[in-house]
Amino acid sequence: MKLKRRDLVLGGLAMTAAGSATAAGKTAWNFKFADIDGGVLDLASLQGRALMVVNTASFCGFTYQYEGLEKLHKKMAAQGLTVVGVPSNDFNQESVDNKTVKQFCEANFGVDFPMTGIAHVRGDDADPFFKWVKAERNWEPSWNFGKVVIGRNGLIVGCFGSSDEPTSFRISSAINSALSVKV
């Protein structure tokens, strides 16, 4: 189907007008993950905070980013940011069980931010949170350490790839936007 210029313009206006609405009215607060200790990490418990949800892996060239993520989490927690790590073996670079992932993250990087259990982040088996991100932004992680920044209102502010460092200007700008969102 070929789109006409008018359709593109009207589509853009519809997206702008719906800036605060999401498919089926969902926000990040609608999602829960199994946590790394076998409990539940209910994102609704973080409602009103800004989030950076990151798909992680222990044996990746980007694994060093755990250090930057932990520093960012500690530095920005008081302003309202929570980093959430989502270990995934979708790219065959993660340990086989949650206990090993947790020990690795704590021992090597002092990770104290919330971590989910190992989850799929792309494709048909993706965790519902990542399916929502795909539906909302047509984005899914193309590799480990993809980042989704969520505003205080639970809506997606931006999606970033592995090469976007946790403290880069692009991510810092998105986090500042996420923190400034009125709830």
C-alpha cells in the first residue's frame, strides 16, 4: 500500500495528538516481571519514578556498562530514577540461571538496582513489557544493553541501543525529560 503525503501528515498529527495515550491505555505500570530472587517485580510499585529498563547479559562486550548503570542508579535515585536490569539470553551471552547472574553482577559490579529474572526481550516469546515497547515504538533490543527510558507517567520517553552509554548525552537528555514529566 502506497501512502500519500496527506496520509503521512495526518498520521503524524494523530501521533502528536495522542502523545500521552498508548495502545489499549497501557503504561509501564501495567507490567510485572519475575525478579531475580524468584519473587515479583511489579513496575506499579515504582509508579511516579522515571525508569531505565535495560536488557543485560553477563558475557557481552557491553557488560562493562553495568558499572555505569549502577553509578547512574545511585546518583539519580534521589531525583526519582530507578534502573531496572533485565538479564536475557536472547543473544546467547547470559548465564543459565538467576542465582549465577545475581552473584556475577554483585561481585563484579556491585549492582544494587532491581534485577528481573532471565527473560526474553524480543520476538514472539518476549516478556509482555518488551512486547508493549515493540507495539508502542516499533523497537526491540537488537543486542544486549538496549535501554528503554520511561517517564514518571509510565510512558516511553526513548529507546536506545547498546552503543548508547548509560551516561551519554542522549540518554542523560532522555532521563531529564523522563524526570520532568508531570504525574
